Amino acid sequence: MAFSYRTLHVWDVLSRAASDDQKPFYEEVSHKALVMYTRWMKGTNLTDRPGEAERRVLAGLMMLEEGPHLRHLHHYAAEAILKLPAEHQLRDTGLARKSVLEELAWLREQGEATSWVSLAGALSIAYRERYGTDDEMLSWEAWAAEAAPHLER
């Protein structure tokens, strides 16, 4: 998992640092790797090995600790944590709450550069788990309405 996560980071760095003639190649590979990683974090099993849920949580924890460049995916880490059985030792609901609320705060700062898909995912968890006060949840409704047209494209 550490290798996979760091590979994503390396491809991201390479795509930004590549010469103009090589940039499209590195950007394409970086994008494809991130899409596969995101699908896995969303719950698609890439192998038939037991323990995918635990591996997904461990990858999510690594992302939360090391991955500010993946901040727009932190809600996937929270979702992986919340999908574990209540008695599981890795099920840290406080950390899940913290990561979703921090992602929402960061997304609010992004303005027009907001990742609308990430916003929808983080808001979905925040509403379902009741992570906000009544006032916060009401303010999120306006934000969700703002995001909706961007998601329908």
C-alpha cells in the first residue's frame, strides 16, 4: 500500500515536472493511476484477497497523514473507516468526522476551483452522519445546490 500510494505521488510530481513533450504521457498515466486508486477507495475490490476493507482503511489513514495533495479524496478514507464493523479496531469515527469536516473547510476555500465530486461525497457523509450543527447543515444545503449543476455535466 505504501508503494502504491507513493507511486501516485511520484507520478503526480513527474507530470508536473516533465518537459513539454513528455508532459502529456506523464499526465495521462498519473490520471489513470489516480482513477484506479479512487475506484478502489470507493469500494471496488482489485483483488479477491480477504481484508480489502482493512487495506482500504490503512491506505486511507496514510492518505490522511501524508497526502495534502489528495485532500479532495479524504472523504473516501472516512467512508472506508465508517464501513468497518463497529467493533473493528481501525474504526475511528472521530477521525472520520474530523477528516470530513476538514475536507469541507478546505473545499470551501477553493472557490471556483472546488472539486464538485469531492464536495458531493464529503457532504453526503456529513449529512448521513450528522457531522454538523443544524445551522451548518442548512448552510451546506445551499452549497449542495451550488454543486448540483456541476455534477450533472
